[in-house]
Amino acid sequence: MRAWMVMSGVVLWSAIACARGAKEGAVQVARPIASTEGAAAARPPAPRRVPPTPMKLDTLRREAVAEVMATIVGRENEPAGTVFKNVKLHKTMPAKEFVTMMDEQFGRGLGFNCTSCHMDNKDYASDARKDKIIAMQMIKMQRAIDAKYIAKVKELDDPRPKTTCVMCHRGAGHLTNEMDVPTAPVPQRKR
Ligand code: HEC
Ligand code: HEC
């Protein structure tokens, strides 16, 4: 009789504690102010800024290249240093080759639009964008790698490839330090 009373007391107490816990839990759930659950569920998801796809970026850059090339008609093979206003590191490169390098190495190579490094108002000579300043130092770094290091590794076969933006960047501004784990078994040599 006594044991039964104690038992039911424990059961009752824990039932109350449980209900209170559930109530407290419910209070802690964050809900937007002045909106019912139904209304929140019906609302369309907030628009997110989706980064442009590599294909979209290619299209944007192709348009920019066509615009630039239209301004230098007849001078495509003259040195970039004389055709353009503020070229410091590729003065002798033919202008057309220079613009192609902008598109393929600097643009596609990093997954960038021209406006990642240049002003939106097409003032390509301006040095106002941070990524253009970084790119200038990357060019100098590449030249140092080629001249001071790769050229001095005697065991390498000739001709040595010149370091390019693509070799490191592979389509991204920020570089990854990881390789995908192979999904198929790595092929083994037959014995
Ligand atoms: C990663 C940064 C970067 C991207 C992306 C880039 N550029 Fe450049 N651009 C530079 C740098 C750095 C220079 C200066 C190079 C030098 O001094 O040799 C330059 C110079 C130029 C110039 C010469 C401007 C002048 O009057 O001196 C033109 C034109 C140009 N870029 C066009 C383009 C176009 C078109 C695109 C897109 C297809 C593009 N760039 C993408 C970094 C970039
Ligand atoms: C030897 C490897 C290497 C080469 C070659 C190289 N880069 Fe880089 N670059 C890096 C590293 C490492 C970073 C820093 C990445 C990070 O912050 O995650 C970087 C960062 C950058 C950034 C800043 C990106 C951002 O989103 O903040 C720009 C712009 C850039 N590089 C341009 C170039 C250009 C243009 C070339 C070719 C002329 C080039 N890089 C060649 C290694 C390289």
C-alpha cells in the first residue's frame, strides 16, 4: 500500500516535471515576431544572391573582350605597353595576346569577371581595385618562381613550362589544400 503510494507519487511528479520541461522547451523555440507558423511556412524563401556560374562569367568576359578589342582595331599586334595606358609588366606583349591572357588566365583561371580586378565603368587603367594590386604581385611572384627556382632545377626536362595563374588557381580565387578522395578503386599495375 505504502510502496504503491510512493510509486504513484514519483510517477505523478515526473509527469509534472516532464510537462514543465516541455513547456520551457516550447518557450525557447525562436519564432519571428508577429507571425504565425502557417504564415511563415507559406512565405517564399528570401532571395539569395547567387554567384554567377562559370558559363555566365565566360559570357560576360567575352562581351568585355569584344568591347576592348573594338577600341584597338588595327593595333592588335602592337605592344600592349603602347596600345594601353597603364600596362607595366607586359609592355612588349602584343595587345591581342594581352587581352586574351586577361580573359583566359586572369578571368577563367581564377573564376573572376573582369570587374573583379577592374572598375565597373570600364576604366581598365585604374589601379583602384584590390585584386588588381594582388594580381600585379602574383605576376612578379611567377617570374621569380620561373627564374630563381624552376630554371635552376637542372634535372628537369627542357623546355620548362612557364608558371601560369591556372597552374595554381584552377578556376578559383581561394585555393584549396585538399584533393577529392578517389571514388573508384585506384588502378593497380597487373603482376
Ligand atoms: C585577376 C585580376 C584581373 C582580371 C580578372 C582582369 N584583369 Fe585586366 N589587368 C589586370 C592587371 C594586373 C593589369 C596590368 C597588367 C600589367 O601591368 O602588365 C591589367 C590591365 C588590363 C588592361 C590595360 C588597361 C590600361 O589602359 O592600362 C586592359 C585593357 C584589361 N586589363 C582588360 C581586362 C579584361 C577585358 C578583362 C576580362 C576579360 C580583365 N582585364 C580581367 C588584372 C586583371
Ligand atoms: C604558385 C601559386 C600561385 C600562382 C602561380 C598564382 N597565384 Fe594567385 N594566389 C595564390 C595563393 C596561395 C593565393 C591566396 C589564396 C587564398 O587566399 O586562399 C592567391 C591569391 C590570389 C588573388 C586573391 C584572390 C582572392 O579572392 O582574394 C588574386 C587576385 C590572385 N591570386 C591572382 C593571381 C594571378 C592573376 C595569377 C597569374 C598571374 C596568380 N594569382 C598566380 C597562389 C598563386
